[in-house]
Amino acid sequence: MRASVHTVDGLFAVDVETDELVDPDADAAVAAPARLDLALPRVVAAAVSGSTVVAIVDRRPPLALSYDAGSTWNESGGGLPPGRAVAVSVENPDLILYAARNRLFFSRDGGRFWRALTPELPEILRIDFS
């Protein structure tokens, strides 16, 4: 599985299994995320897949997670740095990417546990699974 990362210096691709930078697809692009109207304060970015909604908020901890389309929320990511972008896999909403200023974090269990990916990237603007 790959993460497509749009940075101030262009597009990068990261293999989330091996933590290696790989060549991005020739026609790959990271579209600007759709603006979600969430009833949360201080939302920085958000992503949705089915009934799973993940929002980065400008506070500690930096994540708010909902598994019922925003009816209820749980805090997550107590050890994560401030966030810039988030992506949820369309095929498996338990797979979540989180971007800090220049580092990616990956969760396989819906945001309960996080693993920092090795590559340090230029300033991250947007991310997505590719």
C-alpha cells in the first residue's frame, strides 16, 4: 500500500509497509480534500470513508474519531504532533494516514495505535492512499 504525499516540493510516494520512498505513479495527484461540515471546533483537516470520520483538531490530542458518521466522537493520537492532513482508506477504514509538518504516521487499527514512517519529507500539504 502506498501513500501519495503532496508537499511544497512536489509529489512523493511512500510504501507504508516498507517505509521506503518509491516512484510516484506518472499520472498521480493528490486532490484537495472535500470540505466536511463537522460539528467540531478548530478543525484543521478531515477525511471520511463510509461511516468512519477522522478529524484533525487544533488541540491536544490532535484527532477526533467517529465510527457512526459524526454522531459520537472519541479523542485519539495523544502522542502525535500537531497535524496537517489525514486520509482514510476507502477499502478499509481501519487504515488511517496522518501527516504532521514533515512526517507521516500510519494506523492499522482505526487510530488506536500509530507508527511513525521513516521518511522525513518537505512540508506536507495533502495526503491520500494510492
